[in-house]
Amino acid sequence: MKEVAIDLWALFEPLIPKEQKRKRGVGRPRADLKAVFEAILWMLETGVQWRFIPQGYFPAYQTCHRYYQSWVKLGLFKKLVRKVRQLKRSQGLQQMHFVDGTFVSAKKGAVASAKQSGAKAPR
């Protein structure tokens, strides 16, 4: 099966609501939204914490996190997945695979939902 590359930014950019212009010279310059989007994708792909987003290569992690939170509230990532699905179907590709892995260590290897035996029950 032929793998088709998709430009996610081209699909995502039209979904972003236009921001109101600020008065001239007020506040910091706005972050490059494409760089923010790429940082979010990098963070989601690698699974690192926000603070470990490489400085200098991407905008500040606080900026990326703020945009991520607002875009999630607006449902933009759900809309992006729908657009990707529609695009894949239009190209005749029926299958898509999303992989998510979450690893959380348990204290002393215990299962949190396991019932304690009567001898070990809290007093």
C-alpha cells in the first residue's frame, strides 16, 4: 500500500480563528503559529513534558501550552482528525492507525485497583 504524506499545517491553518489586531506597539509580538503547531506535534509524538520542548528551535513551552489548551477547547484537533480521515478516504485509503502509549509506574509494583487481603486491610 502506498503511503501518502499529508501536510497537516495546510489542513490545520484554516481552522484557527483569526485573532483581533492589537493597538500598534502594545504587547509582545505574536508567536509563529506554524512553529507552535509543530512544537505541539513534536511534544505529542515524543511524549515529553511541556518544559522539555527544545528552546530556540520552537517557541517557549508556555506559549505552546497556552495555544494547545485554547485549540483543544475549540475542538480544532478533533476537526483536524476528521479532515485527515476525509482526505484519506478521498484518496482511496481506508485504514488509518493512531497509536497512543501511556506509561505510569505503580508504587512498589502494586496495582492500584487491586483489593487488599483481609490481613492487610487498613485499620
